[in-house]
Amino acid sequence: MRTLPLLGVIATLAFCGVFASSYAQIADYVVINEVDTNPPGDDAKSVVEWVELYNPTDKDVDIGGWQIASTSVARKTLTLSSGTTIKAGQHLVFGNTILWFTDVSERVQLKNKAGDVIDETPTISDQKNDVNSWQRKYDGYDTNSSNDWTFRTSNAGSSNGKIGADSADVGQLTVTVATDKKGYLFSETAVISGTVSEQIYQVKPFFSQQQIEIVVKGPGNYQKKFSMYPDLNLNYKTSLKLDKVQGIIGGTYTVSVSYGSAQDTAIFTVGDKVAETVAEQESELAVYTDNIAYIPGQRVSLLASTNKIIPLEGLKLVIYDAKGKQVFSGSLYPNTKGEFSTTMFVSTVNPIYGRYNVVADYGRQHAETTFDVLQDVKDLSQIVLTTDKKVYGMGEPIVITGRSNKYVAALDIEILQTGTGSVGKTVSNIFKVKDQVKLAGDSTFRYELNVPAGQSNLGDFKVTVSKEFGSATTTFKIVENPDQYVYAENKNFVTTDKAEYKIDEKATIMGHVILKQRTTFAAIPVQISIEDSMGKPISFYAKDPKLRIRDDSLVAQYSFTAIPDPVGNYKVDIQLSRAVFPPGKYFIKANYDGTVTTTDFAIREELDVTNKDLVVKLDKTVYGLGETVKMEGTLVAGQSGVKITLTRPDGKTEESGAHIDKSRFSWSWKTPIKEFAQADIRDPKEVRPTVFGNYKITVKSASQTVDVFFKVSQNPETDTLVVKPLEVSTGKQTYAAGEKLLVTGAAIKREQVKSTLGGIPERVNVQIRTSVNKVIYDSSLPLDAGGYFRATYDLPLTVFKDGTYKVTAIYQKTRAETTFNVKNNLPLESSGKTILLVTTDKEEYTPGERVQIVATTNRISPLQKLDLVVIPEESTAINCGTANCGLGGKKTDIARSYNNGMYSYEYVIPVKVEYGTYLVKVDAEFGTFTKTFQIVPKKAEVPAPVIVSTISEKFNRLPESEIPIFLASKTLDGKSMTPISLQGSVITSRGQEQNVNLRIIAPDGQCVIGQEAMCLVSGPTTGTSVMIGKEMYNVEYSGHDKPVEKFFISSTAVPDSVWIVQIVKGEQQSRFYYEILYNAIQ
């Protein structure tokens, strides 16, 4: 954008959450794409502020000699070095100096060599000191409006996103890339990840899936290339070890990613840890006013401050009106805190309207600000009335103010309670006040009202101020918790206490009407009738003369009359007997003096006898140690039982069953109470098994089979269940050469192909590769009955040097990949002195435990003799006897245990032993080598933390078209609660399902669920992973053409944020329900 007025700040703030205009356009010049004027950290101590430039054109642009300038206070400017070029479509990030920008009222400009302003931001403010930044909504998006900008999570050096669905870029292939940090130290690992918009394929030289090409370039001609496939969720991820031995030197590195025709870049830096230096504080001056606009007759409070007081120096202050004429000048002197203040009266005689400029100079310090003088436009109404707030808490004072355009001594005021705090509650006594309020000399008035605290005084109130020449009314509410209340319009409606009922249950019909007045004193009743799903009135056979008879037969129609209470609430209870209300959907009509409102409810059988399918459900999906897995199911098929198979993460199975009673069955299983202890494995290089991971329950009847999954986790309160078509992992992330690599995984098996000889075994192709994709192992592993596979591989010292290696698994056309690192404690050498490194698996042991001892040499040459003995550290060759020297002084030759460059031995600590330090002593031909360990008493078991059960907040029957939902951590009863999921549903009248739809907007403005092309999810799904901001969410959605449209959004921990739920509809009525789930640990 070229120029923007100051009021653009207001427009920018109003923009949050609003969708992008379809008339968007992309700039044809280099633009300022993103600015962070207040990033995390101390701006005065280190250079952390930055500006991102973006070239939206199709040509490279030479920006050498261009300037990026601050326009406030010190006006600090960065001049780009000669020869700087920004390539077509490239993002470049620049830093300058400490305190480059101010945190409030800042405007950043980009100038060319001639000093012409090429681009500038609107006036922006950022006082949060967090990771958010001001950025264009899309790369290069410029309609010359402040609405082009938004305040959200920063992504320096990366794309802000491309133009939305209404532009010409719809359907364009995109790829994104980012690193987990912007700066690294040597020896750290950079994680590179991103997403693609869709999977693409190449035809030549043969048809195959297109790979993502990643190139990392850096100082000293450093270049490294990667090739990989996106996963099933269109994500990818890899890592890069930043070791000096791999050619990494200090400096800036660029990550370039290409996928088909799509490209993206990211940058990061590598260096040594630099001590933080405190820069000398620069002097600054700030000037501001108490308001942004005034009317004639008001006083402008002018305030200024400096961080450096100049002795005997005064601040020169000059104010110019909208025509450039000087209207005020003077000299001000600071107080001891460096603050200045004065006032200026806005003249009522021939006032000049428009923007006034304030210029302040104090020594070499300079500052400017502006304010507006506006015309005093009076309301044409005879009486103007308002309250200081719309919603109050119990006992909170209510301030009523206004003005009369005709002066009288006093006006009549009436405050009347028009609604209660609960729809289902009727009242007989209402709050009412009649009084007079006196006018001040300028015809304004102020009235303070104190409503006694109590449940009876919750609800809606109406204020009326009147005189014979006119009147005015306004409304307010008193609620229990005003901070969390979402204001809703007072209007006629009818509802029920539940959406679904069982047969013979009692239902409560309740509602509210805006009361009307009749000429007589008779109350206006509410006529209530009920119809079935076909629109037919409910009727039954009866002889009660009080019931309304439709004809001469004994058929009576269900119809009720309710009298509203003094505030308009009404309530009726009915019994849903089977004889009158069979299972189905029903509609309620409430008619109040010609105004009809409707709602609906459903009656369900406890067991759906029409559903012949095998239905299975778990009480939850993630469990901790020692918890009970509870499963319930139904099967209406006349069978006596079902067969149940539990498959563990290691592929082992447990067989059981459940008896079917009245078409229902249940089953439970207790998770392990603890992780596997030190397993009884003779080979210390073997990886120990684990109880954590995904489990599968297979329920089998005579004709159907159903699989359900759950997870056992170390952190069940924050973990989530993810079931992928194919997964592969290693036993640990880092191995030493000579150890055994454990590869495990799982696949969702296809239906087994059978031949005349029986079933064809399912297999997964597993390859172990180097970082440059050279294949070391290539194997075909069978899938067990549960779909799991497992294998171990030797890691010979001669083959596996220090570095990163890949494990690739391919099943059918699905591919999964993971990595592991090899880091040897003793480097391999071909010359020099032979060294033996002795290690133990732990530093501390208790009596009865096993010590796994491993010895390695820096040369690959099997030794003929290697004697090992374990003795107390204080023992010597003189006093070491059979009674006190561990092995009794007898040495054990471990040379025969040699395998892949390693010697191993397992020493069992006696149950009765002295506590203290023990020595592992190994004698070789080339020297004696030792390693110590401690034997300590067993520690008392620490009780596991008490897991507080999940709590929820529910909000029902919201009729509005837009509902903001605030997800934030909170403290209840001293416990810290964190939101983990949001779920909701919208219900509308029969036949209107296609006309009423949900749209879910994320905090960053991204449409998550909706029918538009730019929405991440638009069709039914039982689980889709999506990236929103920097968080991964799981989204479930029923689809838009259902009678009850539902959604479920969850994450391990949802950050504090505001989500917008929009009900896309016309005049149709709807009700929205939602629930927020919280987790906590005590």
C-alpha cells in the first residue's frame, strides 16, 4: 500500500476474523510483507526486530541502496547494501539495530535509491512482546486498504499464504517449508517440515508419485539435497545435523523446497553461543494526547516523555491546525521522571475541523503525533439515553446517562424487569422503579441504579426516560458471570429442556415472549401444539370433555395453553407416553397473539432394533497405566456371544469373548500397571519392549468383524490416538555402532488375497538407508494377525559411522519413513594407540539388579584375551579376597563375547551386598581399563500423580448466526485446566438441512469447516489432521446435509484463542449446541 490514514488502525482492528474480499489484487512491485516491531525478548539489548520484503513480480529486482525506515521518534533507517537482489517470488528478512521501531503508532516505509516511497505499512501498534507480527493476509496482497493487514503468528522468511478461493489462484499447487527454530548452535539438529496442497504424479520415465526436492545452501559453498514423499496427510518432515565435521560453518542457510511447479523457502542461522551485550541506551522522545479526537469546547491534554533529561533544556511544542496554521506554541520543562504535560482549549469560535499536527523538539530528540477536531453533531432525537454497559454482574452499580434536546427541570424515569436469568423459571414479583432524574445545565443527566443482588433479580431490564415532548428506551442485563456472557437479543422463542427423550420420560416445554398490551386486563395466552415428523397434529382416543375434540369421534388433539409470567416466561410439563408418542421426531408450535415460534425434539428407543449391524464403542481412546478399558456393544442378530481379540503393540494377542444379553454386551480390560522392568535379555544390545502404544480390539460375530483402537500413553491427559495406514519407528533415536537396531511398525491390513493354496501372506518392504539414500538393508517383513511387523538389524562398526540414517517402509502404495542417529562413543582409528572403552548401562543400581557391561575398542581387531573382574573401589590386590571382592578375585575372560566390535558381560549384583562404589576392571594386552558404578538402597516408590477427571462446559440452544467461542486455560478449585477439544452441533427444522450449514473459523482467520473451497474440511470425515497456525488439530465432521450437523476439533493442548462459529442460513431457525472439554493434573 502507498499511503494510509491514521484511522486505518481502527479499520485494521475491526478486520480481525473477517473473510478476504473477492476483489483482492496482488501488487506489481516489491512490498513490505511482514513486520515484527515487538518480538519476544528485550528490544533494547539485542537486535530482534525485523522486516520481511516480498517480490510478487516475475522478475528479479535490484534493491541495493534501498531503505527500510521507521517514521516515528528516532526515524532509524536501514540502507540495503549494494548488489542486494530479491528474486521473483522470494521473501527476504532484514534486521537493523536495537530499538529500530516503537511499539505504538509506528509506520514502516520502503524507499528506493531516489528516496521515493515504494511501499508503507498502516499505522501499527504491538505491545504484546510475543511471536505475533503484523503481516499481509496473503503474499503481496494490496488493495490500498488497512484491511490488507492482520495481526497473527509470525512466519519470517516464509509465505503468509496465497490469495483465497475467489481469486485466480484457486486450485494452484502449493508447498510450504519451515524450520523448528530460526537460529541454532553447532551440533544441534534442525528439523525441516512443511505441507503440500495435493499429491501429484509424474508420467515419465514411468508413472510414479512426485517427490519433494529439498536443497539446503549455506556459507562456504555448502549444499545438501534431500528427496522425500509427502505422507497421507500431505505433510513432510526431515532433519539436518549441524555438526562442523559435516561442513557446517557459522552463517545464514537457505532451505529451498520444490514440489512440481510449487516452490517455497525458509532461512535459519548457525553459530556459537554469543554472550548478550547491553547496548548504550539511545535517547528517545514520545508525545501523545489523551484522546484521538475532540470537539470544540473540549481541552486537549498533551503529554510527552523522554528517557534522557537535558539540564536547563526546555521542550519546544508547536501545534498546527488542519490548514497548516500555527495555533499553539510553548516551552515545557520535565519533572524528575522526564515527563511533560500541558493542555490546549479547542476554540468554539470559527473552529477549524480536521487533523491537527503536534511537533515536539527536545535537544536533538524529535517526536510528532496527531489528533482530530470533529464537528459536534447532536442527535436529532428529543431524548438520548444510554447505559455505561450492556451486561452487569449481581450487585454492580448501573449508570444511566443521556441528554435532552429540550431543557426541563427533570425527566421521568422507569426501570422495569422484563426477563429472568433462567428460561425455565417463572416469577410472580418483578423489579420495578419509578423516579425522576434532574438535568444539568447542558441538558445532560446521570442516574445511578443499585439493583439488590439475588437470583430473582437476574435477567433483562428496560429503562424508559420520558416527558410530554418525547421518550427514549434502552435495555441491559444482569447475569451471574458477565465476563463469560455472550449477549443475545431478547425475542420470542420456545424450547425444551432436552433435545432427545426416552419413552415415558417427562418433557418440559418452556419459552419466552415479548409481552403485548391489550385494551382489557385479560392476559394473552400462549397456545402450544405438537405435530409429528409428517406435520400431522398429535392426537389420541379419550373421553375427557376438557380436551379439544376434532370431530364427533373420541379423538382428542394434544394442545396446551400457558400464561406468561410478568416478564414473559412460560413453562409446561408433558408426559411422553408410548401410546401417544412413539419413537420419532416431533415439532412444537407456540402461538402468542399471532407470533408463532417453533422447536423440535426426538424420542429414541434405548435399543435400535432396526439396526442389524455390530456396533462397538469404547468409553475413551487414550488410557494411562492401570486404567480399565471399557467397551460396550450391540448386536440384534439372535447370537449368544461375540469373539474378542486384543492385539498389543508388539503383535502379541489375547483371546476372550463376551456374552450377549438382550442384544447388548460389554467387555473390559485393565492396562498394565507399569512399564516393563529391566527385561531378562541375555544380549545387552537388544532393545527392551514397551507397554505403551496403539492397541487393537477385534470383535467378531458370525457374519461381521469390527476393529476399534485405543492407546496406552505415559501422558494420557494430553496425548491423542492417531491411527495411520502405515507407521514405522525405531526402538530409540540414537544408537551406538555394534548395537541392534529395532524396527517396529503397523499397517491397516487389506482384505487378504487367497489362492488355491490358501492365503497369500501380507508383507511390508523395509529398507535401511544412508542419508544419501544408499540401501544398506532391504527386507520383506510379514504382518502378523494384528497388522504389526518387527525386525532387528545389526549395526556393524565398519558400516555404521556417525550420522543420520533412514528407515523406509512400503506397504501396497503407502509409504512411511523415520530416521535414527548413530553416535559412537569411541571414534574408529586405523593407527595410533589401541584404546578400550568400558561402559555400563546405568550409573546406579540396587541389590539384585543386573549390570550390563560393554567394552569397545577403537580398532576392529578381535582380542584373544580380555579379563574382567568387579571389585569394591577401595579394594586392592593385597586385601582383595574371596569374601569381599565381588567375583572373589576370579577373572572372567569376555573375549569370546565379541560381536560387531563389542564385548559384553552381564554381572548380577548379590541381594546382600555393601552399598558404595564398585569398579569394573578389564585387563587387556595393551593396558588396564576401568569403569565405576554405584550400589544404592532401593528407593521408596513415589505414588503416581492423581489424574483429575475431565470436566466440560456446555452451552445449549443458541439461536444466533455467529457465536464467538473463547478457548482459554482456567483455574477451578485450585486446579489448572487446559482446553483439549471443542465439539458442537446445529439442529434445524425438517427439510431445511441443505439451507443451514456450519462454518468454523480458526483464530488466524482460516476456514476449518465449511462448504467454500478455501475451507480445510468440507465433507464427512471420521478424523482428519490439519495444521492451524503452528498447532496440529484432529477434525471430525458429519457433513452438511444431515438433520444434525456435528463437528469435533481436538489437539493435545489448545492455545488461548477465539474461534468463530457461523451458522450460514437465511430466515431459517436453528439451535446451536457446543461443549468445551478440559483436562488437568493435580
